[in-house]
Amino acid sequence: MNNPQLDTDGRLRHLLSIEGLPKKILNQILDTAESFVGVAEREVKKVPLLRGKTVCNLFFENSTRTRTTFEIAAKRLSADVISLNVGTSSQSKGETILDTVDNLIAMHADMFVVRHSQSGAAHFIAKHVPDHIHVINAGDGRHSHPTQGLLDLFTIRKYKPDLHNLRVAIVGDVLHSRVARSEIHALTTLGVPEVRVIAPKTLLPAQVEKLGVHVFHDMKAGLKDVDVVMMLRLQNERMNGAMLPSAQEYFKTYGLTQEKLSLAKPDAIVLHPGPMNRGVEIDSSVADGAQSVILPQVTYGIAIRMAVMAILAGGQGSNQASSQGSGS
Amino acid sequence: MMNKPETNIPNAEELLTILAEKLQPLLRENTALVGIHSGGVWLMQKLLVLLAPTIAEKGIEHGILDVSFYRDDYAQRGLKSENRPSQIPFEVDNKHIILIDDVFYTGRTTRAAMNELFDYGRPASITLAALVNRGGRELPIAPQIVAAEIPLDSSQNLQLVQNPDNTLSLELINTSQT
């Protein structure tokens, strides 16, 4: 087994994608995040776990929201944080990705949070860095965005703790989404019995059924009796191609309105990764409604990112050294 | 139960009664009990029952600390997978806090617990109560209240265990080097 995300003892070394993470690690991240939720409610919203460590946000592609949440998470762990918009600095002068990384390692960076428009960029950096340096994928092209997937899972678990009894519907642009596939994988791994996808044929990957989901093209049928509705962001740039008729047309068929939501269970929750296109994939009355957990998702996103960083940075010594000095 | 070691290990439930007696006079208004996860929390829950009248009379609040995020060996050992959220559901400022731990050893857990408490506020005072002081402290920290002093060798490990019938017992494990 050669999983670049795990070390030889099976502990998390990099977070690159949800695929390939054993159930044990998924639960470890979710459970640890639980402890970090409370930290934000204290007088001092910080714990000293990453004191003296340097976390480097390497953003080859702009994403203010993701960068900000990683920055806050690292700061709440007491790390020093540097955020680089590489697209606008050295890269434009011709420096390669690995040159940029090597320079930051020479400055004693301990962890890289990588965002790139190309799939596999974070893997590429993870393969390159020395053992004591950790890499977190903060989104690579269409491929993966594991902390988003994890925070969605965390939010679902928070509101619907009994995962073994859930019906989850993922609605919208599954084809271009970097979280939908990971999410399906993770939900199944954690024991959710029924995952549905609801989308027009043009926005579904080929052979999506092979992921173990039930496919619906009609919102009314697909939303019936679900516990969780996960809306995906419709990327405006997809509107122009032949894939979709128009934003209005899309909203009519696949936009989440109160009326369509009423087909789901009365206590169903609505998630959206943000930023939202109000009036395209989701109606404002739903986004701001009682069943929406979209803002809690943002809050939990910090806790999840803290948990991932804390797990990665801890335990550099050997496992065996643990029996000594463990006492009170 | 298995091979009885030469050290005589007292009954944890009996020690708990002693601890409760010693704690009683410290319970004033404006005092709060804080159990350190996990053994300290078990003890605190039992103390809440044993001392219920006083606790109700003085309006004594309680909370839980999991000091994982404040431990000094985090860089070596990482996070234990079973860490629990700390819960301090009261105002720490100006409170007299009684920290409750099971076995006092190096003092490092207490150091971590004190650091964590100060991130909630500025307590008026902190008192440490432990069921057993096993000796071997590595910091200038010691419990003010203990039910028993049981000096142990560094190759021995004394643990509080919660039994299926909800009673507590102390277990001595010899981690003799091979």
C-alpha cells in the first residue's frame, strides 16, 4: 500500500484527498474538530499547539474565502502564517512551483496549504518535500478539496448524528464539483446508506452510478424524504457552453426553493459550500431560512482545518516513546 | 486481580470518601470544580454526588478539561485520538477553582490544565486535588489535597479505571524494561 497521505505507521502525513483515507482517520479528524469548536467561544480563542510553527498558504489560484479560513485556523493554533498569492509574484517571473516551495522550506516553513487550478498540484508538492513538512490540499482544479468535504461531513454529523439512518441528496453540478465525488466516497465510508445525486445529464460524470449513488434528474422525485440536501455551486462560466440553457431555466428546474424543499423531511438541513448564486441554484428564502446550515458550515470549517493541521503537526516522534511521562 | 504486586494498592472508592471529606471545607461560594479528563472527570462526577448537599447550598459549578491541546509532549506524541471537548460552562474570572485529577505524577498535566484555564479567564485561585500522589514530580507543582501518598518507581504506572458497574479502582502496571 503506497498512500502518500499516510506515514508508515498509518498516521496522517499530508491531506491531499478524502479518497484513500481510512474510516479511522476520517473519524479522528471529525472527533478532533469537535474539540476545536469550543475554542472559538472562549475568552482567548487560541490554543498553543502550533506555537513556533510556520504555516505557508501557497495560493496559485485566488480564493479569498478558503485562504482566510486556513489563516484563521492556523492563527487559532498559534502558528505563524504567511499567505502568498503566487500567481501574482514569483511565478509570473518564471520560477517553477518546486523552486517556490524550496525557497519557503529554506525559510523553515513547516506546513504548506496549497491551492492550484491544476489537479494533482498538492500531490506533486507533497512528493517533493522532506519528511517533516506537511501539505494540505486546499483545492486542486476539479480534482479535490478535502477540507470542504470534511467540513460538510462534520456539519451533517453535528445535525444528524445517526449517519447510519440518513438519506443525503447532492444537487447540481456534480461534473465540475471538486467535492461531490469525495463527499460521496466519505459518506459511504462512514456508513450513510443512501446517497442520491440530482442533476441534469449534462452535469453528471459518466458512469456516476458506479460510485454507489442513486441518480435522479427530477428534483421532486430526488428530494422526497431526504434528511440532508447538499447544494453544489453552479459555476457561472459553465452557463455559456452548450451544457445549460440559462440561469433562469436552471433555477426553474434545479434551483432549491421552499416548495421543492418541502418534499424533503420536515427537519431536513440544507448545505451549500459557498459562494452562493442566489436565484440560480438556491432561492434566498431557503439560503436564509430555518433549515439552512450554510453559516454554521463556515464556522465548522475553521474547526475542521484546525483539526487537520493539529493532527498533521503532532506526533513527529516515535509512537513507542509514549509510555513514559504520560502520567499526570 | 492478576498478579498482585508487592505495593499495596488501596481501594479507590475508599480513597474517594477521604478525598470528599478533605474537600468539604474548601467548598465555599464562588468555588468551582474542574475534572481533568478522563480519571479526574470520573472522580468529579462521584464527588458531585457525595458532596451534593454542600454543592447545592453553595451553588458550586463544575466543568471538564481535556488538556490535549496544551500538553508539552504534543510535538512528540501528537493528539490522542480520543480527545474530548473541554467544557467550562461558567465564568472563570475571580472563581476559586479546584482542579481534580486521579493520579498526580510529573505535574505536567496540571501545568497544561492551568494554562488552559487561564485562556478562559483569570481565576481567583487554583487548588489541586488528586486521589493519589505517586511521587516523581518534574515541575514545582504539587497537589494541596490528596487521599493517599503512594511512592512508586518510574517503571510502575498507576491508573484509575472505571469498571462496568461504574465503580472506580486503581490498577498498577509494571512496565518493566525488557
